[in-house]
Amino acid sequence: MSAVYFFFFGAQGAMTPFLSLFYKSAGLSATEIALLLSVPPVMLFLSQPLFGQLADRSGNRGRLFGQILVAAALAGALVSLGSSFWTFLPLVALWSFFSGPLGAIADSIALGEVQRTGASYPQLRLWGSVAWVITTTLGGWLYNRIDLRWSFAFYTTISLVTLIFSRRLPADGVSRERGPLPPFSTLFRIPELTGFLLCSGLLQVTVAANSAFLSIHIGSLGGSNSVVGLAWAIAASMEVPVWLYLDRITERFGDMEVVTVSAFMYGLRWLLMGVAPAAGLVLALQLMQAVTFALFAPTAVQIVGRLVPQELRTSGQALLVLVNSGVATVIGNLVSGRLVDLSGTVLLYRVAAVIALAAGLGFLLLTRRTRGGAAVRREVTRVG
């Protein structure tokens, strides 16, 4: 599973951080770039429930992951053929349909591995960050010397390497002797899950805005493609040491407390990004990835895994992706694109800071409510 994460996120790192720069080099406006970057999350509304339920009902999640991976790799190569907004649009939609569900299926398989073997999910996932560091750093250096269209070739090649290791994934499917699966809508009747997803989605709006325009923000401050690649690499490198010890951190402080802290740190990070006067300071602020994304992302996956029924594990991860990478990302991309066209990236980060702090307050209230409810239940049990 570690090798699958390594090559899967290595492929992503070779292309996705440079997409906005590629679109900009093709002559697209910030609004058009934001629209194209919103296509993948929009397509999640079609692909995520479909493939999530298919994976839960399938006798072999690993095999399904490999099949979708091949389709995504080939579709990704086609995106390089675009030359204008309207030629990019259908190509990006096709690629997004297949690439979107892969992360949720991989996380579902990894959580199954954790249950079977006692492995640490963050320590499995950290190999994706290691690969991201390598490919974003090399990509930033290479794309100063070769055309950005090569990023799609690298994405396809590394994705196909991932296929080799995905063949070793366990079947991890639902036994066919079980009864019918509960419907996807069952997940919306879990109050703790609903509250968590609302706060998570609000925070993800700001993360999406940063992902969409970080590269352009660095360029506006005088940074080159090498600096862009280095910025993404620094952020990913900060994830590795945190994920080595994240299980101990969440065990010591609690998973909800960890995501609450990460949300407030996101607010501080975006505030500082909005006042950074030079690309070099932006590089330094990427170190805050350790107390933002590194704390939040794996913990959110495990919180959702804890809250949903085991037989709907992939559907639960699909819903998390649908909210964060779907609804919230669409909103973040479209709003950020409009803000950048109107006033530049500085205003974007100031608005993002306010939204992230609001998400932190939401998590704080949810944590206190959950803690209070648990205390009441313990008291009732003791008295009874």
C-alpha cells in the first residue's frame, strides 16, 4: 500500500501543481483557470457515489482501483492536447471523471489494511508526501527548461507504474454472503458526520483557493517555476515527520482537538500569506503545512472511518471527498478566481483567513458538543 501511495501521489505531483501555470501559458484568464480547476470537483458528483458504491459492492476493491487508474492515466494524457478553454473543458471532464474516485478507494483499502494488520494509516500515507516532494521539486526544475505539456506525459507514465503495485492490493471487498448494503443516504443521518463534514467543507474552501492560485501568487511576487516547485515540495516534506507521530498526537490530544487546532493554524497561515512581500517568505510559510494539512487530512480520513458503518467504508470516504474535493473546491475555485481577477491574490488570502478561522470555531463547538454528549452518556450509564 505504501508503494501505491508513493507512485499515485508522485504522478499527481508531476502535474497538478503546475496546471494553473499551464492554463495561464495557454492564454486563459484567472476566471477561466478557476472554471477548469472546478471541473474535477464537479465531476465528483457523478463519479464519487457511483464508484464508491461499486467499490463497496465489488468483490475486489484493489482490482477496481487498477482499472480506474488506467482510464485516468490515459485521459490525463489527452488534456495536453487542449489549446483553449473550450477544447480543454471536455478533456479535463473526462480525466476528472476517472481520477476523482481513486483517492477515496485507496484510502478505503488502506483503512482495511489498518484494521487487519494494525498498521498506521498516517505512516502508510506519508509515502505519498515523499513522492510529492520528489516530483514537484524535479518538475519545477524541469519545467523551467522544457514545455509544461511534458507534465502530462510524466503523470501518465508514473500512473501506469502505480498500476504494477496496485495488482498486489488485497481484494478487501464486501462478502457476497452479506445482505444488501444500506443506501448511500444512510450516511446523511449520522449527526456527528454531518457536522464534521460541514466544518471540513468550509475549511476546504480556503485550501482549494490556495491550491488554485498559490503558483500564480508566487509568480506575482517574482518567483520562477523552480520556486513554485520548491514551494509545493517544502509543504509536502513537512507532512512526513508529522505523519510518523500523528497516531501518538491524536491519541494524546484527541482527533477532533487536532483538526480544530489545524483549522486555526490555517487561518494564521493564510493571513501571513496575504501580507508576504516576497516569494522567499512564501517558501518559509510553506513550513506551516506541518500544523495545517499534515494534521488535518489523515485525521479527517480516520474520523470519517470511525463514524461510518464498516460496510459503507468506501462510501464514507467518497462522501468526504465529495464534500471537500467536490462542493467546497468548486466554491473555493470559483470565488477565488473572481477575487483574483478583481483585486489579485492578496485579497484572496485575507478572505481565506477569515473563512478558516470560522471553520476553526465550528470545529471547536462540535468538539465541545461531542465531548459533552459523551460525558452525559457516561453519567447515564453509571447511574443506570
